[in-house]
Amino acid sequence: MKPTTLDQWLDHIERQHPKTVALGLQRVNAMCAALDLKPAFPIITVGGTNGKGSCCALLEAMLLAAGYRVGCYTSPHLLRYNERVRIGGREADDATLCRAFEQIESVRSGPAGNIPLTYFEFGTLAALLVFMQTHVEAVILEVGLGGRLDAVNAFDADCALVASIDLDHTEYLGGTREKVGFEKSGIFRVGKPAVCADRDPPQAVLAHAARIGAALLRIGQDFGYAADNTQWQYWGPGGMRFGLPHPALRGTYQLDNASACITVLDCLRERLPVSAQDVRNGLTQAALPARFQVLPGRPLVVLDVAHNPQAAHVLAANLDALPPGGETIAVCGILKDKDIAGIVAAVGRHITRWHVAALEGPRGANAQQLTDELQRVGVTAPVTQHAAVADAWHAACKEADENDKIIVFGSFLTVAAVMRERAGARS
């Protein structure tokens, strides 16, 4: 039966390739040719281990403040697939996405020769098709996994940004920072600006940029900033910008991301001029759910999708900045192909009680596996096991006093489950 609703289409596209992840550009390139996908708008491609979502949000907010009709493609989503595709700051509606999926399917299973696209490849093609049909003026594309062989890399970046480089998805990208860096630098293009916000990039990144003749700009060398508690100053290829407000996104590391984003816009200023006031407005208007998102009310609740050690260390640094006092209760669920020990070790000193939960699906670690890893890294705080994140959340809420903190982290799936529970409780 032909899919008609968005849920039906998502179920359909999930079944078109035998693997969840199948890196390579051959299938997407073939579909681009069959669909005649030749975008004329400027493209900013954003990669990195952590910070991709923040950079996309900051770039989108600055370009929207400047009055551009911006297309932004990110992943994964938390509650709705529509979150992945935004046009002019608004999520694409179901009908728009369904039309794009239908157009791709008619080509994929027809003249193109029944190409078995993955879920992410299908979604990437649909996003670009939507952006072309809605006549956006600039597009921001977030890399899904790695960079060199990611579906997003089928489209040439006018400027590429790599936010950070660390070990993650090692089964696909390799087990060293050099191998990971090589994969992530694959989004660079010959003669085009490539912005790197990692303060100690692997040699492979520098070598690849030099080899292809990309115009590499590095934080601390080609751009940077100075900051105090109230404002900060940027310097880079477009000159100095003074009196900037701190980003609305929490965490001191966001200044690295923000300065990299301003550098991207400096590099594209001939095609996408953005004023100093647009930058200021974008910094204060950028929003990104579940990245150290502090919810109103008591007890204090923090949502953070930290799912690798680097992100967990950032979470720990942000927890250091919270007011002291009370218990700090973790609601934690992690995928079993992640570095569970590294994640829980990074935040372990902050947590006084743990509620660990199994995640659904074949990749989800069960509660016993999480408990074993907590014990292996020397965590001595009490641990309670739960069959589902919702159970862990309700248990944490029941035992938390108003001066306590509840920290929900470990995976997009963990945070999404709590968000759904909270939404259900309010309805």
C-alpha cells in the first residue's frame, strides 16, 4: 500500500536498506543525477564530534536575523521528524515532507533502478528537494556521521565548519583522532574556506586541507575571542566585533562555536552579508533543545543529550557552574555501542544517586550493563535499575526534593522519553 501519512512514509523509508548505516556517496550521487538536484544557494556544511547542533542553531539564528530565508537540516530529532527540516525558522509540515518523499520514491524505484537508500540518505535528499522547491537563500547542512562518506557530503559546501574532533562511532570512523579527523575533514572543498573550532586538530585535518587547497581557518590562529562575564569581543577574517552578548546557548564552550560561526559568515560575506546587529540578535535568539537545557521550576531539571565522553565532560563543566546544594540525581540511558564507561566516569563525581534505564531497540544498553559500567569506573553512589526511561524519570521525580537537581542525559532517546513524559503530564 502506498504511504500517505508522514508516519507511514518514515516506516517505509526505514525499510528500504538492510543496514541502518551504510556509508558511501554512490547511491546519493546517483539519485542527485536522477532528480537533477543542483542547488544554487550557498551551502554551509557543519561537521564535528560535538557542537554541530549548536553551530547550526547559531548560524541559522544569525542568518534569520539578517532577513534571509534559511533552510536548515539537522539530525537526529527528539520528538518529531519535522524538527530535522526547517525553512525560515519553521519546521517543514507533514504534507511538504510527504511530497518530497513521494518524489524521491518514484525516481528511486523507477528510472534510477531501485536504489536501496538508507533512512538518512532518503531524508537528506528530501531536505535538499524541499529547500530547492521553497526557494531558500542559504542552507545549513549538519553531517550525520563522519563527513567524507556521509550523505550530506554529496553537496558541495561553500564553507565547511568542523566544530570538534574526538572519538565516537569508532566502528565506522576508526579508533584514533587522526582517523576520525580525516573522515571529518572530508567535507572541505578545493579553494573554499574551511573553519576549524577544534583547538588541537589532528594532523590529518591540516594535511587534508593543505593537500586539496582548502582555505583553512583555525581557532586561536585565524580567529578567536576575548570575553568577560558580561560580553565578548571577536576577531577574525572580517575584522573585530566588539560588545557581543554571550550566546543564549549555555556553556562557556559556546564562545568557541559562536566565534567559528561568525568566521563562517565572514568568509561568505560577499554572498551573505550579515551586519554586526544581526550577529548580536542571532546570538541572543539561538535556541537548541536538550543541550544543557535547564527547565523552569523545582527541582531543577537539566536535559542534555551528551552521549560520548567529550560531551559528558562538557556536561560536567556546566554542572560545576550550577548553584551548590541538594542531591544531584541522574536519569541515564545510553546506547551499548557508546563508550559507556567514559560517559559515566566524566560526570560521576557530580551524581549522588543514579536511576539507570534500558533503551529500546537492538542498540540500547540494558540497566544491568549500565550498572556494571558504573561499578567498573568506581562509582559508589546508589544505583537503581529501571526497565524504561519513563520509569527512571518518575522514580527520580518522586524522591527529589525541591532543592535537588535531576540530570537527564546519555542519549537523544533518553531525553526524548522524558520530554514525552513531561508533555503527557501537562496535557
